[in-house]
Amino acid sequence: MISLDDFASDKLTALEATGLRRTLQVTHRLANGQSLRGDRELISFCCNDYLGLSHHENVISAAEAALGKYGAGSGASRLITGNHPLIDELEGRLARLKGTEDACVFSSGYLTNIGVIPTFIGEEDIIFADELSHACLRAGSDLSRAKIHYFRHNDMAHLDALLRLHRASHPHAMILTDGIFSMDGDLAPLDELAQFAADHDCWLMTDDAHGIGVVGGGRGSGFEFDPVPVIPLQMGTLSKAIGSFGGYVCASRPVIDLIKTRARSLIFTTSLPPASAAAALSALDIIENEPEYCALPLKKAALFCARLNLPAPTSPIVPIIVGDSRRVMDCAAKLEEQGFLVTGIRPPTVAEGTARLRFTFSATHRDTGILKLADAVRGLDILP
Ligand SMILES: *Cc1c(COP(=O)(O)O)cnc(C)c1O
């Protein structure tokens, strides 16, 4: 017999040895992209709050007002307690931003993906997913119990080959991809993916967690293309550029109606607190009305890349691949000593041998801080 404690300790020792043990650090996130760890103020380059909206005064007052009026929690699932009017309003606004008939708000992006995919895809069906798709697209795919084929990252020839080989033997099929890839920052070829989906009778679903608010004029990755490709399922999160909490999917009315009837992670979990919906609504006002502000994170990333002679970025996410997990943690520690908070990203978040520093840029970063960061990164001797 092995005790639960011994089991956990043995696992942790093995993870520690390969630089893969993870720990939580108490950190206060301040306004203006700064973070407080212990008594040290650091400039954070690892946060997804791309527009600084989690600390925007309008967003905070909208949340405070909702908190006072409606209370802290939401009481139960949306289908039990009744649908909060703020969530109803938020769904209308998200649908308008994406140009779809309707939307459904979930309690997180993760819950959205694990609820939506199995609503449409079952055991007999097939999924084609980019190999760098986010963990929760994978989790949703696994839950559907369908056959899953991963195509090489953004490799349309590989997708084409897989479609020709496997599509015909299954009744329904989905193609899944991130719009902006979370750990690489690049954009999926959504125009080509939409064409493949049409040609092979597949439903295309995009995860735009890192697109909304920062690319496509703030409307997300699909709007980087002209014409805007047909994407029947567009999901995203309210927790990154929108600065609040929650997830959503935008689609046609019948598709949303089926999700509201069948998605288990909507039905069997407590709904988003009203204050989070109010904060998201206020953030959407800013995103809809201030496209120049939405363009700032990418401009900041471009400044960093230009300083280091890296290729121009397509999103505010800039990875520098280091390879070894222990080395990447060592680089992150060195940057922290110099006043920069940059988290090392290791397997299994990224593939074995591709541990990296992942820099994310925010509209609130000052150019001087970015240039100092670039100089510190040059000192690490990790540039390609
Ligand atoms: C963060 C993220 C999610 C999950 O969203 P949450 O609202 O944080 O649960 C989903 N997909 C991608 C690509 C993400 O980066």
C-alpha cells in the first residue's frame, strides 16, 4: 500500500528533478501593469489583461454598482435561478460585436469549450484540431468521445490530407483552432480553414480568447480577414482583454438555443456573478468605441520586437523559445531580479523541448519599461 501523501510526494520529487514542479506565488496585481511580489514592485509582462480594463475606473464602478444592487453571487445555474438581465444584455452585446444572431455566456472560457463541443459532436463523429489548440479545446474534444486528429500547427496541407482520409467515414465533423495561439501569438489561417470546412462539410469553431479586444479592430481574429470568414462557432473569454471573468460563444440562434438546452457546463454550474457581467459590459463599451486604444498592445509588442530584431508580431503575445525547462525558469528568475515579471512556460503547456519565455504586452505599458525589458532580455543570451 502507498499512502496518498507518499504518492503525492514521490510525484512532486520526480517533477522537481525535471524543472516541472509548479508553485503559486502570492502577487498583487496593481493598476498600470505593475505587480507587487513581497515588497517588490515589478512590471508584469505575463498578464492577459491586454487593455488594463480590469483596473479601468468605468469597469470598476460598473461592477461596484452591480454588486450593491444584485449582491455578490448569482445563487444557482442560469436555468434554475432565472437568467440575470445583465447576462441577457451581455449576450446581445457580444453577438453584435461578432456579427452573429446570438451568444451564450458561460462562467469561464474553459467551461465554454468543454460544454459546446460535446453538444454538437458525439462518439460517431470526428474532430480535426490544430496541434497547438488550447488545453480546453482538447478537453472538450476528449469529452465528446469522438475520434480526434491533430493537424500540424497551421499546416493546411496536413489538414487537407487528414480530411481526405478520414472525413467521409463519420456523420458530423468539427475543425477546431485557436484564432490567436495562446503560447505562440500567431494567427490561424481562418480564411483557408473556413474554406476547408465548407468543402468537407465540417463545422468550424474558433477559440478567440486572445483575439477579442486586441486584433481585428477589437472584434477578434476573424476580423483580420477580408472578407470575414464564415465561422459558425466563435468562442472566447471575458477574462483577458475584457478584464472581467467568464466565457462566451457567439453563433446563430438555433445553435445557441441548443447550447442553452444541452451544454452540461452551462446547466450544471453556477452562473456568472452579476458584477462580472456588468464589468464586461462596461469593457465592451470601451472596446467598441476606442479602436486606437485596442491597437496599443500590438504596437507595444512591435516596439519590443523591433528593439530585439525579432520578426514583427501578429498579436501582443511574443514567445522566445529557450528549450530546456530549468533554463527557462532561470531566465525568468533573472528578469525578476531586474524588476520584470515574465513567467516561464513549460511542458505540458507547450511541447517537450520548447519551454519559453512568453511576453504579453498591454496598452498600459510604458515604452521606457519595454525598452529596458528588451535590454534585459538581450543580456540573457537566448535570442534566436
Ligand atoms: C485562457 C484561455 C481559455 C480559457 O479561458 P478562461 O476564461 O480563462 O477559462 C481558453 N482558450 C484559450 C486559447 C485561452 O488562452
